[in-house]
Amino acid sequence: MENSILQPKLESHMRSSLGFHTLTLSMPLLLGEGHALIERFKEVSKRTGELQIYSDKYGNVKIKFYKRDMGIEWSVRFNVWNERAKLPYDVVEVKINPKTLCGIYDYITAATIKDLNGAIEIFDNISESISPLLGTFRNYELKRIDYCANFSVNELAPGCTSEQIMDLIKRSNVPPSFNEYMEYDKISHRKKPMDDSFYLMNKSVSINCYRKAAELQQRVEKANNSTSMNSCVTPVTIDEAQDIIRFEIQCKYHKVYSLSLRAAMAGYHMVNKFEYLLSDEMCRKIIDYYYNLTIGRGDWYTLQDAISIICSKNFNRQKEQRFIDALYCVNQCRSLAKVREQQNINLATFDKTINELSFLNIRGINPVTIPKGWGIKVIPNLLKEYYLNESSTQ
């Protein structure tokens, strides 16, 4: 029996969340201080047995807690050329997960600026216990920010599964400046997109949308195959993540630098400008922009229901047919990205049509349509539904 799932059942506490999850910070050191810092890490490791120190293939020294995820890892690089100062220097980088650093191991809920305030105190205490060369959180420049939204399918689109949602998302738009990440498939002997992920990349931003349970399971398997780490991910956590889809925006250095310039213009002059870059408002702006750019603004419908909505609007015949042709084209090609590969398509007209569809019928129509065999007539836009539920539970 076909059903509509536009009216989710609200819960008293939302499992869906929006914010960020991982940060990478960077701080310059005087030439030679990098080696002094490594010696100090070795002293602490020898005394406590808690640190693992090793070199990567690029000659950088990595430091992390041994067999335990503490939400903090260091990397020290040596003799890095500073083009602006025309001098070489050493660099210490720190990757942190604010929630894990605070001892919260749910791996599902996004961090917010409130979580970071608690993590900063712990960050500073750990740094002080190791070496004054590590400074404090406010001495570091933000180098990378991973913004994210975690969508609970059971909350936002009850009646379908996370696998079904990912099937629709994987047919979404690949913007002109992005390339989809491919992995070599040993069976087909060619590169294919990942099964549980929609992963797009360019020089400044990566967009990764994936089933959280599958990612956590991979993390456990990686830990099981390693002699130097244990996983804090439990079977209960994986089970709780079965309906979670994470939409993640990995802002690399060039993007973060651009955002930092905006922060300076807004009056934020501290080194890392975290109060601006990690504010709730900025997290929403980043997620909104890239979600609309890739997955789209509209709800998902079956092909026939989308056509029925279009026909009910009494457009002139030419405009109506333009909308319907675009839906059929996406349906036949099975994704927006594959439509763009067609030689006989007018991309300017197609993009205009897709944009108009996204604002049609109040909530918009997503050009990716629901397979008829699912027995589902409409699936709501997850981001819009998140905001609707969030405002209802406040």
C-alpha cells in the first residue's frame, strides 16, 4: 500500500543534529622547536606508556594516545618554508573531536560551540601537561573544519530506510567544480562510487554523505586489524546509528582561510576566529548551501506524482513539457550527474528547469524520483524536516 511520510512523529529529544565533528588546528614553531617538542612527547610516552609516536610516509611525526581514542592527535612537520616571511619554520598540527575529547563517545551527535567550550579547557590542560611549546587553543589557526548534519531517518522520514535514502542521495547533483570519488572494484575491474557514500571533492571542499552505521562498522574492523588501537565503538552504538545519515562538509585550508577573512571583516581578530567559524549560524549556512547545491531543496516524489503536481499548476504547454521532460531525463539516466554527461542536452535550460522545480509546490520537487516499487509516494527533504522538527521541540 502506498503511503506518504511527510508527517514524522515528533520525539521529545531529537536524535538528528547539526554542527561539526572534527577540527584541525595549526601553529608555527621556531625552527628546531619541532624536534624539542618530539623529545618531550617521547619523555611523556616513556613515563606514562600512553602515547604512540610514529612517522608517516612524508616524514611528519604523528602522536596519538595508545589503544584509546581520546579525541586528540598531533602531527609535527619540520623545516616548512614560509613564503610570506621567506623563512623556514616547524609546524605542530592538532586534530580534535570535541565531543570525544570531553569523554562523550556516542559518535552520532554533532558537536556545537557549547561542546567546544568544554573541550578547549581539556585541550589546554593536556597541552600544559606535555609541553609549553604546545601553547593553548587560542594560539592555533583553524586549518580544517568538518561541518556536519546527522539525520535520523526514523525521525524525519519514518516509513523508509537509510539505505533507501542513500539510494536517492547517490543520484544527486555533482556540481561542475566537483568530482565524485571512485574506488576500484575487483569484480567489475573498474572504478565505482562507494556503496554507502556519496563523496564529492574539489581543492577546497569535500562533500561526503554516508550511512553512519556503515562508517562505524568500518572503524571497528580497522581497529580489529590493528595492534596499536582499540575501538570505543560498541555494538549498541552501531545499532543506534542504523537510521543515521551524515551529511558532512570538509572545509580544507583554502576554504577555511576564505571564511576567516569574512570573520575578520565582521570584527573577529583572534588567531583562530572559532567563535565565528563554529557558531550555530555559520554551521547552518555551510550545511544549507552545500545540501541545496547537491541533494537539492525539494521533496522526493514518485515520477507520476511529480508529474501530477506539475500538471495541476496550469502552466502553458511548453513550460509544463519542459518540467516533465527534465523529470523523465533524470529518471532514465538514474542521476542528475549522468544527465550532465549527455551530449544532446542544453545544460543552461536543464539547470534553469531544475532550479524552478526546487521552488515548485511550496516545498519544491526533487528531480530524483522515488522508485514505484517502494510503495512510497513522497519522502521529505531531510534538511527542511530537521529544521521543522527542531523548531517544534524547542
